[in-house]
Amino acid sequence: MERPGTFADANATFEEAKFVIAGVPFDRTTSFRPGARFGPDSIRQHSWNFESYDLETGVDLSDVPIHDLGNAGEFGSAAEMVASVREELRPVYEAGKIPIVLGGDHACSPPVVEAHPDPSSLGVLYLDAHMDFRSSYLGDSRSHACSSRRIVERVGARNVVVLGVRSVSREEIDENKGIGMSFVTAHEVAREGIESAVQRALNMLKTERIYVSLDIDAIDPAYAAGTGTPEPFGLTPRDVKYAIGQVAPRLAGLDIMEVSPHYDNGNTSALAARLAREAIVRSVAAGHPH
Ligand code: MN
Ligand code: MN
């Protein structure tokens, strides 16, 4: 399956593009099993699996201007990665384009939000099995276990909703009592149905534009085993497809993190690639970006 190193259908120049793909092959803050550094290129490879025409929307991705920036450069520490990602992504927002960032562990998400010229104008839908709300983890405030906390510090607790959570420490719950980040658990989704759960989550986000951070472990390991910290009782791929479709008209940016391709036979990478493509076709079908 050797293919050119770009995301499929990413044929536009940066100037022409409405959507800009970027990879962040960084997994140094992974707390259980490593390998998410291989996520971006694996997702790119699997993106070539799909037809460019989308049956549901009628959008043909070969007609959509998409540019692939490639991967953010070499870095050592999480702090260096953060600086590099911010620098790389800022011009994307400034030019009015929608970034789609492929990770990498979840530590790679906060700098994508921080790169926005006005992060406090964003709502964030944070799909994850985990709360990621630790103030610091193993001495690193930039650990992937701290990512929703870092994002809350930039956009405000009222502008973040975690969807699909089912694994959290007592300390995270206790600390959040004074902070007030909203969350909708995977168990609630199973009880009430994804349509109601997504509606409820989006009603909490009052901003015009929404940034989506998708930790692939939000999805059940039965469908997405290729990840670092698999957690049972998760969302289905169709749940996440639906959520992305509902956000698409307001999409400010999307990341897909924690794909660790060596733990399965490619299914998780294919799913991640398909969800990235879903975000693009749904945005285009909704007439976005304007
Ligand atoms: Mn996460
Ligand atoms: Mn997670």
C-alpha cells in the first residue's frame, strides 16, 4: 500500500485550500502503550482506500481544495512540540482555512487550539474515553492526561464539552466541581441515544464556531483497537460520524489523535481517515467555510 505521502485528494496549494491537513508525529507523553507517532502517516495511507465521491452529500472530494502541509518537524520535549504546532497552525487560521490535524498523542491538541488568533471565541467538543483533566501528570503539565485542562484554560470551562467519557479519576471529578467543564458520558449516550446526547452537548456550546478534538479512544476498542489506552463501553463509529455531521456547519478545526496503528490491522487508521473525510464533506455540503 505504498502511496504518495499526502492525504488522498489533497491536491490544492496552500493558497487555494479551504482545508489544510497537518500531521504531528509525537507520542512522548503516552502513559500506557506507545506508537501514536505513527498515526499521521498511517491515516494518510488509509485515506487512499476511499472513493472521492460521497454518497450521502453528493460532494466529490476531488473538487474540494485540500492541502497537506506534511508533518510538523522534529521535536524533543512536549514544550518544543507545543511551540512548533502553534507556529505551524497559526497561518492556517489567519488565512481563514480549516485545519485538520492528525496525531500523535492527545498532547498535540491544545497547541492547535492555542494557535487560533482568538481561542476564547471557540467552543470545543472534546470526544474522549478519558477526562484528560489532570493539572499535571508525571511532572508534565503538557501530558496527554492534561489536554482538556489546558484547553479549558484557553477557551473557558463553559466552552468545552467532553463527549463519550467513561474513565476518570476521583481527583479529576473533584477538581472539576470548582471549574465546571461539562461532560456527557458514554453511558448516557447509550441510554439516551446519540442524537439527543449530541444535541445536548451542542446546546451547551454557545459560540458561533466549534473546534472538534477527537481522541480515537472515544470509540469502542471493538472498532478502534489501534490506540494507546483502549477503554471498553465506548461510542460507535456511527455515533462519532453523526456528531461530526452536526458540528460541520460551525466547524473551526478538527483533530484526530491517539491512533496507534501497530495495535491492529489498519481498521483504526481507516476509521480515522474516513472521519476526517466526513468532516470535510459535511462542511462543504453545509456551505462552510463561508
Ligand atoms: Mn485524550
Ligand atoms: Mn483517551
